[in-house]
Amino acid sequence: MFKAILLQQTDDKKTHAELVEMDDSRLPDAAAHEVTVDVAYSTLNFKDALAITGKGAVVRSWPLVPGIDLAGTVAESRHPDWKPGDAVVVTGWGMGENFWGGLTQRQRVKADWLLKIPAPFTARSAMVIATAGFTAALCVMALRKHGLKPGDGEVLVTGAAGGVGSIAVALLGALGYAVVASTGRPQEADYLTGLGAARIVDRNQFSQPGKPLQKETWAGVVDTVGSHTLANACAATRFNGAVAACGLAQGGDFPTTVMPFILRGVTLYGINSVFVPNDQRAEAWALMARHLSPAQLDAMSTEIGLSEAIAYAPRLLAGEVRGRTVVNTAT
């Protein structure tokens, strides 16, 4: 027997979340999901919180174990690439949406979803990174492949005190970029400076409607917020600059014009971290392994138990949670 969070839909289409006990007979079909993992750690992300609270159309299949990330060791395998005892990490691939996810002590997954946890990361530090860090790394990779170099100018990170934002700040700072962290929580200034931000700005200057073209300020942008924030970031990006958009904490709308794109040659990169080939995943994890320190990961992480995740989810949606929330499945 093992414990898992289970989401079920009530007769009136509401979401009921409960910590339950189950056995392997409840896990996904072994014919399609060849590897069973003993999950040591998972995470609580914005998408997970939406699923648990029922405030977003995240869940596509009922009932569902939420959690878009997991890390642990292989318990059983029907695939030659994986054997019991292998330390593995899974992010994305529709877990926590279409497929049962990581907020459980045991899960069965498809073999081609797995990656070996790269040194020097452990199961816990891999979950400090997880989808949030992987997404941040993909954003940074997009900016670098665009040609953005340290010394080219300031790089804006919006939603900087959140999970994706925190790792983007740390990674860009470690690579030598001049990082400007946008946050609505001024009390997090020391935290963000410690991660690598050169200066802090108030998110309110981006969150309202603005002019379609603004003073050229940013050489590059990592945006986790969307809506007016993304529109204003694009409007203030310098000639031939680049914006990597990966989130919609403010909203999924994009109230802007074509002017930044046709008059300044700004490039907007959309970042999807769910369905990414494993070679790109390995590249992103290698980048983080080289440039993220254990001290930075510890500074941005809060650990909770599996039994606390349901009650904790509304706090994350309310913007009360800093950095990354790691879920220890043993408690």
C-alpha cells in the first residue's frame, strides 16, 4: 500500500482532492507504462495548484493523481533501458493532466519519459529544479541561441520570485548577464539579489496597459506572467532583442500590437516544456548542472509533506509562495 493524492470530479463538476491509500492495482496499465517508480520527491507547481483546487481546466482524465514532476528510484521495469535502483526524474509529458502524476509515493510511467538524474543532483535537488527549472533553462537557451550575450544589456525576468523566475534569475546571473528582477513582493529583494539579480523593479510598472512602443530597455526578457506584463516587456525590448514567454500568471491574453516585431525586429519565443525531445532535455539539465549551485537551490526551496500539499495549493495560487515547493512523499 502507498499514499497518493487523488482528484475526483463530483456530480456537480467540482474537484474533490483527497490523500488516499491505494495499491499497485490502481496504477496505470503496465502494458503502456513499463516502469514503476518509488517516488521520493515531487513538487507543487502553479499548474498542480490549479488542478488540486479545481480553479483551472488542467485535468483531462478522471480520476487523476496530480503532479507534473517526480523523482525517485526504479522499483520495477519491463524496459531494457531501465533497471531497479536507477535514480530517475520525470517532468512534463502530460503527467498531472492526461496521465497520473507525481504527488504519490509510487507511480507507473512510460519508459521514454525517464531521464537519469544527472550529477551532482539528488532526487530532492532535481525536484527543486523540475519543470520550473527546466522551463527556465529552455528560456535561457532560447535567448542564447538568439545571440544574446553577457554585456549586451539588461535582461528582464518577470515573476522573478516564483519558481520559474527564481531559477531564471540564478541561471542568467551565473552566466554573467545583468539581470533585472520584476516582482510584486519588495520584501524578496535580498533573496533575488542573492540569486544573482543586479537590480529589482516593481511589477506594477508592467501590469497595466502601456504604449505599443516604449523606450528601448531590455536586451532580452524571460516572461512568466503573460497579459499586459508580456505586452509591455515586448514594447520595451531593444532592436533585434528577444523575449521568451513561458507563463500566464497574470493571464493568457496578449494585448499588444505588431509594432515591436515589425519596427524593432523583436523576436518572441514561445516556450513549451511539456513535450520536448530528450536530447534537448539533457542539454537543459546539463546547463543547470554546470551553473546552479547547491546553495542557490537550497535558498529557493521550501519543503512540505505529501499530506500538506492539498492545503498548501491555494497559497501558491495567491502568490504567497517564494521560489520552489518540494514535496517529500514520505511525510
